Amino acid sequence: MGSPSTDEYYFNTLTGKVERGQLSSWTHLMGPYPSPEAAQHAFDTARQRTKDWDDEDKRWGDEEDD
């Protein structure tokens, strides 16, 4: 596993905790994020990005129907 980095933070989906650097297996990490606060909101960020992508897919599909 990688060594801890002072400028990267990860959200561990197994423990629900923020880690400084890649301490755990990639299979349980979301990130990297620039701050502990950003990592803590990893699910919110992922949820918003998914919504944005879904909205873009809908717009793309609507353009094809024209």
C-alpha cells in the first residue's frame, strides 16, 4: 500500500472514517480529496456527480430525439 501523503485524504467506506494518505485497501477508499472535510463528504460528492451525469445523459437523449 502507498505511504501516507500529507496532502491527500481518503474516505474509507468500510470504517466510515477519513484517512490521511492511502492506508487501507483501494477497495474501500474513495478519493483522493484535498482536505479531510472534502473526504468526509465523499458520498455527497459522488451522489451529486451521478445526478449531474444522469441529467446530462437525459439532455443528450433529448437532443437525439429532435
